Amino acid sequence: MEPHLIVLDLDGTLLTDEKQISNQTFQALQRARQEGHEVIIATGRPYRSSIEYYEALELHSPIVNFNGSLAHHPKDETWPHYHKTIERATVEEIITFSTPFQVQNVVAEVLDKVYLAEHDELLMPIFNYGESNIEYGDILSLLQTPTTSLLIQSTDEHFEAMRQSITSTYANVVDHYVWGAPYHMLELVPAGVTKATGVEHVAKQYGIPRERIIAFGDNANDVKMLQYAGTGVAMSNAIPEAQEAADLLTRSNNEDGIAHYLESHFNWS
């Protein structure tokens, strides 16, 4: 069988609700690699909070982070990586524009460098991870470079108005994702950048055509990747939008959905 590119979202897909990789899923992915298929991770997480799963799967492949803003190979510096960013001037405009919407916090990430306007214990487990380097204070004073992602937190009452205003006004320069409760967080990434663009870049390096890409996902940031892949597979725990975007549905992240699909697709006994 010709090589496939198997693409894994992390949270809600590869990982169980306890943030573990089950043994059955691990064994299925190992077999896929042994048979000549390529396995990669494509996640909204930064690299610092995905490296433990990259290493747990014993991968030697590129990884897509920040919802497609970064694609690189942790073990091969010669691999043609890319890093898409939002210009600092645009960041300044958006932060200023958002001020009337009762902004509670602003976070700018430049790869593994994190700038937080306000210290928040609820956010610390998310950003203070691995080798992260966090600075607190006025974002516009701290930030001197383009940013990988920009996050703006507002109150429940003002969040939707803020989201609509920012995303319509800056639609030509940023795309967005909405975090679930309790964060009320709007995540902004460079326009046109998605997990799909990251996966496409990796697939081209491997010479694997779109029809031989199998992508697994469960959430809004997986929708375009599921649509792009030759076979988009949504977990049974996926949100309705992800299920609608997928070609097929598999078992949940807690029921070895990835392994179940691969065993069936490749006719493993």
C-alpha cells in the first residue's frame, strides 16, 4: 500500500479525557509507521505543550502547532519549516480597538515566549508549561516583534460583540477561534492560516497527495483540516461542525477511535 499521511489532533482526539494516549492507539500508530505511513501531530497547542506527546509516540516527523501558524521538524533543522505571524502594528491596532469591550486580559505568544497583561491563576496551567518564558505587563511595551498568536479575554456580557467587531474589522489580516467556557477568550491567528495549510505543507515535503491524507479531529479548529484531507475522520465526541466537515465518524477519544478506524481502514486482523 502506498504511504499515507496520518494527522492527529491532540485534545479530544488522540488524548483521552485524562490527557493520556491509550495503549491500543499507541500500538496502532506504531504499526502504521512500521508499514511505511507517516504520522504527524497538528494541534492548536504551542510546541512546548505538545512535545511530551510527540516524544511519547516516538515520532521523527514534522509537527504543526498554533493551529497552523508554525510547522517545523523538532529533530531536523534542515527541514523547510515556516512560521506565520501577525504584524506588531496590527496587534497594536487590535488591542486598542478592543478596549471598549471590557477586556480582562491579553496574551501574545511568540513561539514559546508568552506575554501576559495580567497574572491569572486560571490561565497559568495553559501558558506556564514546559520551557515557556512568561513576562507580565503592558503588552504593547513588552512586544517588539510580530506575534504567533494573540488572545483577548473579555467578559461574558461583552465577548460576542467584541468577537464580531474584531473579526469583521480585521477579516483581511486575522482569522479567529473561540475558546470554550470559562475563558471567554478570542484567539487570533494570521489570516489564511489553519491546520489545513500546515498539513498541506508537510504533505508536499513527503510527496503524499491529498487523497492519501487521513486526518482525525474533534473541534472547530479541525474543521478545515478535516475538509482538506482526503479522508477526514471526526471522533464521536466531536462538535457538530466537525462531524459535518468529516467524511467519516469513528469512536470517541476515550474509546480508541483512532485505532478503531486505522485497523478497519488498513484491514489489520
